[in-house]
Amino acid sequence: MQVGREEQKASRAPGILSTSDRLLERRGEERKAEPILSFFLSQLHSVSNQQRERPEVPVKRERGFLLCWNSWISAKNMACRIADPSVFLSTGHHQRTRSQKIATLSAPCMTGNWHLTWNRLLVKGVNHKKWVVPVRRTRTVKAVAAPVAPSSADSAEYRKQLAESYGLRQIGEQLPDNITLKDVIDTLPKTVFEIDDMKAWKSVLLSVTSYAFGLFMISKAPWYLLPFAWAWTGTAVTGFFVIGHDCAHKSFSRNKLVEDIVGTLAFLPLIYPYEPWRFKHDRHHAKTNMLKEDTAWHPVWKAEFDSSPILRKAIIFGYGPFRPWMSIGHWFLWHFDLKRFRSNEIQRVKISLACVFGFMLIGWPLIIYKAGIMGWIKFWLMPWLGYHFWMSTFTMVHHTAPHIPFKSSDEWNAAQAQLNGTVHCDYPSWIEILCHDINVHIPHHVSSRIPHYNLRMAHKSLQENWGKYMNEAKWNWRLMKTIMTLCHVYDKEENYVAFDQLAPEESQPIAFLKRVMPDYA
């Protein structure tokens, strides 16, 4: 047993502390916090005395505040810092950090919660003991030691509350800066990278048969059952995308020509040009959540939002009610414009575009000839919209949350972006089966060379070695509502600012979503 512990300690990735190391570090932090806490309490007492002695000073009246205490012993665990003077100014509006906003909206004090705001100052609340301290007058002080909620990355309880408010199951701690992506990849078993031709072609067979079954259901279903048939068929054809996705990442076959052919054919029913998508998607993996470089979705730029009233309305609708189909705009804007590609990519892009246009020129007229325009809508358009629903949903759920930042190239960290900046989300089993586990997305971003049928094995390994750094969720209404109503305009400090904070009079679509979307997780 002792030998096993020594081996485990030796194999621990750099930057990961043992329990004893963390305990020693915590005790050191407690000793450092004690004099700062005493200083804060003395300053608070001094301010109160000055207020009583000098009532004639004309200052702005403030509301009383609720102060929640557990015990003086637990107070020594409070993390303290010297606050910016503006925290205690009694006049004017002050921007609050996200942690303060969440804390002020939390439920009544519970043990371990950071609850109270006094001029937006957080204090730890415990044991439901409350005292109301009237503050009739305040005055400006230059600086005091302000207790700060251990909410940034260190408090498991805080992250648990934050995750619940967003609709997530877990928000991971921030990965230490000294951990590299190679460190994470090296912990994966080698078997997760092995290509199994039998499993790959079984996935192709599953997608073909499930898609054919969906078309059969559409042909036989009465009108009131068509939505169910479309939902099935749209999900099944998403499996085609995942197969082409593996081909693009060289994880489908050992033969590159086979991958190019299968990938091109798999994308044809989606009217997706394979090579243009591959070039842009590779960049998404190389620059995940990097500002200006990630070719998936970005937050809206403030300058873009303010540039034109017409564009602003389009953006509000696109990132609001139509966000589950926003991949249609991405598909059209990114994959058919030759100017977006390098000169050495143009030839392959043109071949893919020719294949797509050929499919449209042959396939669409054939469908219309056999079933009419309504047949084209029933058999192709509606399943295609179903596919884009999943394409959009997977993309935004996997990489968008209020706590996940987009960073500039000089601040960006590959390991943090791929492990911390990606979300694993569980869906109903039939969706995961038809979509070939594309939802198991964290290992795919750690290494895109992992075939889809090995993603669960890789995810289990990551949970064992890096589980506390991972974001996880189960697909639910609250999660979708959070993304669609909060994650809008880029802000360096807050990550996102919602449309209705910047332009409330024009954000009726966002207000509508807040009213009609359920909030349960």
C-alpha cells in the first residue's frame, strides 16, 4: 500500500498538490489573513465611531445592511485583500464583479455562503444568525481591507452554487498555468488513439440505416407525427456529420484517401463542403476560445453591436431566439467564399464546392420530380434544419458559458482553453447514440486524434486525473436559457455582457426568452 502511494505521488502531474501540501498551504494563508482581518475589523469600528461623533457631515443616506456571522473562529478562514477605494464610495454607480453579483442574488445565508453586501462588500454568512446594523450615514475612506469571497477558483461551495445557477453540473477549477496540454495528453492511455476499422464502419452503417428509417417514417407518418419523424431524421443525419468530422481529424481510417472520400460523401446530404469546413475546423481546434482566431463562434464585439441599428437588431435575434439555428449563417458565410482560404487550400476547396453543387443540381431536382416541392421540404429541408439545431446546440453548449472566457493571443493558454474552456454535456441516450458521442467533447479537444468510439474511455481517464478542472452538465432548460439570454457581448472583465444591459429598449427578444423559457435544470 505504501509503495502504491509513493508511485501515485511520483506520477502526479506537475502543479497538482497532495492533500497534505494543500493543507499546509491553507494554513499558511490563514496565518497571513489574520492580521489583515484584524485591520479590517478595526477600520470598520473606526468608521462607525466617526459616523456617530460627526453626524453633522452631509452625506448620502444608505440602506442598512445585513451582516451574517458564523463565529469568530470561522472568521479567520476569510480571504482578505486591500480593496479599491471605489468599493466604499457612497456615491455613483460601481461595476460589480461576477462573483459579487452571484453572491448578492444567492438565497438567505447558509453555512459557508458569502452573502452580504455592504456597498457591494461580501461577508461570509453562517448558521442563520442575522443582525441588522443601521447605516444612516457614510463617508469616503481611502482604503480598507475588504473580505473577498473565495469564489474565483478556490471555493468548491461557491463553484457549486455558480454551476447550479447556470444549469451546469460542475464548474472546474482553473488549470494551473504551468500545466501544458502535453501533460494532459500524456495521462491518457495509448489505446484511446487506436483506430478500429470495424467500429468505424459500424458507425457508418448505423447512420445510414437510422437515416433511411427516418425517411421511411416521414413517408408514412400522418401530418401530426411528422415533427417526431423530422426530429429523428435530423438527429440521424447529424451522425453523418460526426463521421465526416472523424475523417477530417484523421481518426476514421489509416488510409487518407478513404477518409477524404468518406468525409466528402458524408457531408453531401448536409450541403456542407468537406474541405472548406476541415480547414476552418482545424483552426478552431488550434485556437479554441481565442479572440479573433477561433473560427467557431465568437462573442459579439461592442463596436459591432453599436455600429448600426439594423445590424444590432439582427445580432439580437441571431444570438437570442435564433441561436439554435445560427450555424446556418456560419455555414453560409465561412465555407463558400474563396477569399477566406489560403492559396494552397483553394484547389481542394474548389473540388469540395463542385461536389456540393453537383449534389444540389442532381439531388434536389430528383426529389422535387418524385415528391414535389412539399416533398423537398419534408424529406430534405426539415431534417436539414434538425441537423443545424444540433450543430448549433453542440457548438454553443460545448464552448459557451458565463464563466468561460475568450482570451487574446498573448493571454491564451492551450491547456486551459481545451480542458477548462470545453464543456462535457450529457444528452438523452438515443441522441448520443445517433450522434456517435460527439457530446463527449473534452477529450476530443484535448486530442482530436481520438476516434469517436474511444471518447468515453478517454473521458473516464480525464475524470480520474483531471476531474476537478472539468466543466460538466446535463442538457437542460436552464443551461440553454443562460447561454441564450446572458452570453452575448464580449467584455474582458465579465467575459460577457447581455444585450438587455446595453440596449434594453431594443432587447425585447431577450426579455421574451426570459419570460417563456423554463428555468428548471
